[in-house]
Amino acid sequence: MKRNEFRFFHRLRVRWAEVDMQKIVFNAHYLMYFDTAVADYWRALALPYEEAMHQLDGDLYVKKATVEFNASARMDDMLDVGLRCGRIGNSSMAFQGAIFRGEQLLITCELVYVFADPATQTSRPVPQALRAILTGFEAGEPVVEVRTGRWADLGKDASAIRTSVFVEEQRIPAEMEWDEADEDAVHAVAYNRLGQPVATGRLLQARPGEAKVGRMAVHQVLRGSGLGRQVLQALSDAAAAHGDTRVVLHAQRTAEDFYRRLGFQPQGEPFDEAGIPHIEMSAPLPLQAR
């Protein structure tokens, strides 16, 4: 196997707890590396695994796992775990995996899963929707669609994400989350290929020539997979189409580096909003991601 045979990679560093006295990775840990990559693969598909399987009315169970050893990974190695869905049968799907240190192939793996009824664990045909998502991803197709529109059209889905992230996860009082500005805002919602809403944000007019992005929220399981960037890009494109030349936002301090990478710079002093540290940031339009 070669690196160019994989669209998806999960990067990790070998930790002290995973090696023996010679600082070589214990054999069993390679399966853990592949299993960790599988979880990240579903994230790359924009599928929150538990919710997706519930909608598909089934679950995946490992039928077979084989590992072939070519060379050993060592303490502090940076490893790239490649994973691809190579075959989908009636009720099974086979994934091929490979662990690389740079260009050197260390380990290969095959994982065979069976789609089954979670109550009885009897096999079921792989749903056509899941089959299309897997084959589409491997073919290079996008995994999400970002729609922009008004509250009347997107409010239900935007509300579901914001409630989960802001009200339930961050404990922001519900009465502080909802305001009249929603009716006048342009909203963006990202949908995965099952039609599930997975990220959102809104756009308001701050002042002439300057738009304000707010209520940026991404499904907790899918953070770090680029969804926030796509929503922010869609909102910024809407602002630029309106004639705005600059966009501002109130960034949670934990997300400051994310916005910096998209060309935003802090302005003013940090402040608290709803009990959470924030800082105002702004960027010229169009956005210049770093």
C-alpha cells in the first residue's frame, strides 16, 4: 500500500504507555491505532456516529480484524494512519488500513464490519444512504452541504444545534440564547449526507460595510473536521455579496486560534459574554485563510 491510495489519514504520536522496554510499540496497540482512526473516519464523513446509526436503524459490528507487521513504530514517532473503505457487500463492509512513518509503510490492516440490528445483532443490508456516503467520500465528493437562508427556512435546524451546544453543553441560559435578531439575520446550516444538521452560524449587519458573524456552533462530536470553517466561509461570502468589506465577531477565547487561521485579528480587550471569556476579532473580505 502507498500513501496516495488513501484520501483519509489520522495523525498520532506514539506515547510512552504504548511502548516496551526497547521503546517499540506493543503489537496490540496497532489495533487501537486503527480503531481510533475509524472513529475519526466517521468524523471526516460528517457523521456523528451514534445519531447516524440510529437514523440508519442499525449498527456496525466487527467481524474480522487482521494485522500484518512490516516494521515497528517507536517512542515519539509521528504516525499517519490511512484508512479507506475498499468494499461494500450486502451486509458487510471491508476497510483497509495502513500505518506510515513518513513514506515508510509499517503496518497494514483489514477490518471487516457487519451492519446489523442492534437489538438482535442479526445482519441487515447496508443501507443505500450509507453506501452512497462511503463510496462518495472515497471518490472525493463533499460530505456536507451548507445552506444559507432566513430563520423561517433554517431556524428549526439551527435552533437544534444551538440548543445542544450553547444551552445544554455550555450552560448558557436559554433566555440569553434567543433574540429578535434571528428574524433579520442570514443563517447558515451545514447538513451531512443523511440530511442531519451539524453546524450553524448567523450573519447580521453591524454597521454600513461591516457584517457581524455570531452564534457559530458545531456538533460536539464533529469539531475539528472543518465544518466551522465552511459555515464561516458561507456567511462571509453572503456578506461580501451584500457589499460588505469587513466582518467582525465575538470569539470565545478557546476558539481564537481557529479564527486567526482564517485571517481574523483581535481588537480591543477581552471581555465576558454569558459568563464565557470572549474577544472581538475582525477580518477583511474576502477571507484569506492561512
